[in-house]
Amino acid sequence: MNFQRGVKIEPLRVLIVNSLSPAAQLIVVKILSGQVFGRRQLVDVVLLVYSNEVAKADGLKLELERCALECTNSIKVSSDLPSVSDADVFCFVTNFANPNILDLERMDNVEQFDTLYLIIKIANNLRGPVKEEKPDETSEKYVKFRRKNILPEKKARKPIFIADGLVPIDILMSLSKNLPSDVFFCPTPIPAIAKSVLGDHLKVQCSVLNDVLVWAASDEVFHIEFEKPLIIHDRVDGASCDWDMIGKDMLASFNLDHTQFSASWMKKDLIEKALALSKKNPYGHIYKAAAFTKTLKDIWKTRLNNKIKFYTNMGVISDGSLETIKGCPYVLPIVFNDDTWSVNKRLEEDTHLKQELKRINKTVKAVHSKLLSFCKKFLEQNVINQAFITAGEEEESEESVYSPCMINDSSRPSFNFTQSSTIFNIP
């Protein structure tokens, strides 16, 4: 008999922030059913909730356990302030109306204020891991240890911090300490919107359109380019004029004249129509969960198979490529390879793209500066000065009003993070 056994995979630890939101619940189901990390990957899920929502979270936990989803290893409910070592994947699901656009005027909304408070509190507590001293490989003790332990050394998992938009990953990156910038990600709706607009204009299915490249500061400031040919199965040998994106026969089949479809239409009208569509705000719970899990699956693809590269568009913290501002959030075309990524530079010499990136950089710089200033003030007024509340003072603090938006504590749930003997009260 031939007994064969696959390599054992350690369970993946996934922490879900704001886990009682409808989008987060859909995300958890997709993860535990194997649609994100694969069906061979067991998952330990931590549902992070407000302390007075633990009972509701326990109900969600029981419901998930009764589903007996195939990738479930364990499910835990927590209201403890998380650290970097607590999970391999951190999922931040916000209640922002549009998580890609900074809208400070809406922060007097209870849900959005709570979300902002939660992200800032957690981000301020995140610290990068301390580097451990490597043993002297020439020492006699180390040589004996290696002889006795012939198993291969395990590669440490690189953490993933994924949020539902550019605003939360900007906060996480700006307020956390010593975390590498290449671990923050978020989905973007712009590629799907661009394909939808072009598909409607040409009256073709989006699936026959070639890949789209996106550079963006938000859902309102972006640039789009399509790979050529526009239609995957098209041949551009007989391209008309100086436009090599589409063949003569294909162009004629659309029954569109030069004013209705041309290179200038792609650079102006396409983007204007995509902008109009993006302003309708597609961030419903189902869309958010679908985009979130698809992005997480894309990140994980090359970690499952490090021999492949994967091309996509995603919100990341810039590494300074293409003269973007290093350390600021952008939507960029990127290439994944194992657990690292790099910016797709295929069009880096394009003059029009360089001009568009200058416009995008201007917006990124202004928004990042405004957000950072607001978060520092918010942190000082609502987190640092109010962070430590003893058990005896907790009841008294519930009647206090101190938020910059003048929201009474009694109108919102308290969020108690417990860490050791100290009670952290998110008022």
C-alpha cells in the first residue's frame, strides 16, 4: 500500500476588525469556506468587537461553528487591543461611506466617528516586531542542535494588513511604529468601473476587454490606460492612423466614427464617464465583501505558488516608484512575486502618464497632510488623554462628553480593550 500525505500547513490566523458589520460577516464566511486562501488552508479567526458587543459576537461565532465550514480551525471572540504578533492577516472593515475619500464633515456621524476612533486606537498600538538575534552558526551548540533537528527551518509569515480603502491604510501606516510599508493593501473599484464604461460604449462583454492599468489618489482623481489590443482576440496589424489599440476590421464592426471612439476619447471621455460612475459610490455591503476577498485572494496567490507573478491594480503604500510620493497611499498597477510586490513600470516613459501622475501626486500630498494633521489632533484629544480608565472610573466616564464631534458616550457603544490589568476604554 502506498500511503501518501501532503505537507502539513499551519493554520492561518485572521483577525477581523469591526466583525459584526454585514460586510465583515460575509468576508468571514468566504474565508472559512476556502474561497480566499484555498481549501487546504485551515484558519483561526478572531472576531474583534466592542466589549459590550461580545454577546452578539458569541452569537455570530456559534452560527459560524454550526455552519461547519471546511476551513474552520477555531473561532474566537475578543475585545483585547491587538498587537502585530496576534495574527497573520489583519482585516479592517470600516463604516466609512467611502473609505477611499477623506470626508471630515461626516465624522459627526456616530458610526463613522466610532470607526475612525477604532482604527486610530489600534494603529497607535501597532509596533513592528523586534529583530531577534541570530545564533552563531559556527558555535558548537548550534552545530549539535542542527544535527539533532534535521527538519527544515520554517519561514516566518509576512503579515498582511488589508482595509477596505485608502483612508484606513493611510491611518494605519502613519500611526503604527516600525511596520514595513509593503504590508498594507486595499481594493479599488476603478478597474471594474473602467471596463464597465468601455464595455457599454463598445457593446461588448467586459471579459473580452484587455487588462486595465490604474493610477489613483482616490475614486475622484485617477488615470486609466488599457493594454493593447483593447479586445483580447483582436489583431492590430492593420491599425488605422496612428492608433494601434484596435484593428481596422474591429473598429468598423463597432459602427462608431472617429469622434465617438478614438485615442482622445480614451484619454478624456472614458475617464469622465468612469468618474461620474465612481461618484455614485458602489460601497454597499455585498460589493465591499466581494472586492475585499478578491483582493485578499490576489495577494495570497503568489504566496501559494512563488514561481508565478501576478499583475493587478491595488491600493498600496508607495515605494516611490514612478516619482510618486514614498510613504503615501495610491492605487497603482503592481506585480506580486511571492510575498513581495513592485510597481508595474511598463508605461513609465509615457509623457501623458507623467503629467497625470503630477496631478495625482498633488492630491495625494494634500489629502495625506490633512488626514495626518486631523488624526494627530484626534489621537491627542480622544485616545491619549482618555486612554487609561480604572474600573472605578469607568462608570463615571460613560457620562462624559469629550469628543471633537461632541458625541455623547451614551449614544454610542463603549469599546473596552483589556490588556493585562489595565482597562482601555474607547469612549
